Amino acid sequence: MKIAILYGGKSAEHDVSRISAFYVAHELLKKHKLYLIGITTEGLWYLQPDSVNQSLLENDPPLELRTDAPRVLVEPGKGLIAISNNNGVIPLSVDVVFPVLHGTFGEDGTIQGLLACADIPYVGCDVYGSAIGMDKTYAKKIWMHSGLPVVPFLEIHTYELSQETIKTLTATIEDSFQFPVIVKPARAGSSVGIQKATNSHELSQALMFAGKFDTKLLVEPFLPVREIECSVVGNTVLKSFPPGEIKATHEFYDYEAKYIDPHGADLLIPAPLADEQASYIQDLALQAYKAAGLKGLARVDFFIDTKTGKIMLNEVNTMPGFTSISMFPKMCEYGGLSYENLLDSLLKLALENHEQQNSMHYTRT
């Protein structure tokens, strides 16, 4: 097939995307024609030259992103085109797009809507599922409505943060949860903007800091927990895989522990759980996936309270990492789906979902 891989992006996870995309492209290059489309932190799209494809066989990650290259544009209803330096139009005949984009403008529904308008099949969740998965408060509300257990939370908007209201807000949070608490942006990934607060002063600072990354914030109790993750693949026929566990060496699994500190966490696959716990988590992952209307793939994250043993849904990631140490492909592989077969499955699911969408009636006749 002819596959366009989107990577980079206008996101705090730009660098992580370039690492994930390297591994995805390296595998797909073995049997497909690739168009590598790098997206800068300003949001500009560039069609990478053949030399970047060749670098997949010669270099280590991250995937190179050159800007001395043709710009890529989206034509609604038609697909992708590239514009050369002399303003020549280069049509890009693409069978499917693999948006290896994490975080904002990657898994929040925006790129999915753009590709849907261009009538191009793409890997992963659709607009609705992506938007729900990205918004931690919406996902939790949907799960609560479906009777699924979630981590307790309070939702706060940045317009509520002022010198006059901050004291009232912190008092409300203190009444709801005992310190310490965790403050995070509601619609950001990879633990960006997260801080722990142990008193009112730290809480107000954490709220202001998280507000730099999103206009909606989430406050949760800082619980003694085990962090468990579970991979799910499918559109209508779903499969969940044996869960894994993250044992962070930091106080919690923050951005530095995930991507900067090579010893930031131990990844245990499978997670050391009793059979009934693992089975319950896999089933709960499927229920959460269905309730949020997800398609293609997702990594569903859980907390197990070490004091009570309660298993709770934390969040969902609709375009999880595909690096050499990423939990999502490793859990799939442990469950019998190799990296190669995982990517093949995701491409087929993308085409299947696109065909179903195009079978719908968009006129009154």
C-alpha cells in the first residue's frame, strides 16, 4: 500500500512522536511505499525527501524532519498534495494515513476531522472517540454514566482562576480531597503540566501552572496506587491484551520518568496480578473502550489502590507510543500479536472504518 506517516506536530509531545514514527516507518518500509510527512512545532507539513526514508535503514531515532522540502496541503474531498519550491503541484496518491501524532493536534480529533474531510482512511479513533479520549473529564463522566469505576476528580476551568476566586477554589478542593492532590491539564498527554500539591499554596501554584497548557483542569487525590495499562485493538470485534504494570522510580510517572530518565520506570509485562484481577482489568478495558466509542486502538490506564485493592479507570490514550520501549506494542506482543502483525491489523481496521463511513448516506435520497 501507499502509506503516509504523519509525525512531529504542534504538541508538547513532538519529540516523542518522532521517535514513535521512526519505529513505525522502519517496519512498514519493509513492504509498503511510504510518504513521510513531518509536521513542525508551528504546524507546517513537509513531504520528506527519499533521503529521510533511506535514513530509516542507516540511523537511529528520532526520525529526521527537514523543512527544505515541498509543503503538503490537504484538499477537501480529494486527499493530499505537495507543492514544490517552484510551485508545481505533486499529487500524493495515498491509500491510508498513519498519524503517529501524540497529544494536541494529534489525538484530540482535529487531525482526524481534517483527514475525514479529505476522504482519506486513517489509523486510529475517529473524531468523536479521539476527542473523548483526549478530554479526561469527559471520558470519566462517560465511564461513570456507564457504571464503571473511575479515579475521583474535580473539574476546574481557568476562567475561574483569579485572585478573588482562588481561595474559594482551593477550599473546595481541600473539602473534597485530603492533601496531597494531583493537578493536571484535562486535555494534554504524557504527564505534561502535572504537579503534586501538598498544601493550599502549592495547590494554587499547580492550578496556575496547569492552566498554561489547557483551559480545563483536573484535580485528583494523590493515592497510593499501582499503575496498570491494557492494550485494546479493534473496531467492532475487540481484543484486549494481558495488562502490564509501570513501576515508576520517581514519585509519580511524570514526563521526565517517561522520556528523559532512562531509569525512570520499570515496565512489567505481564503485570504481576492474580488471574481474576488481570481478567477483570481486560474486561473493564473493553467496556471503557466501547463506552467512549473508540476505534482502531487504545491503551487504557488503570490505578489499583494499594490500601483498598480497588481497581479504577484513570485515562485512555488513543495514539499510544510505538517506540522500542512503549507498553502498547509490548503488551500486544506478549498477547500474541507481533509488532508487524499489529501494524498490519491497524491498517486493515483503518480501511474497514473508512469503508463503513463511506457507506453512510450524506444526502436525503
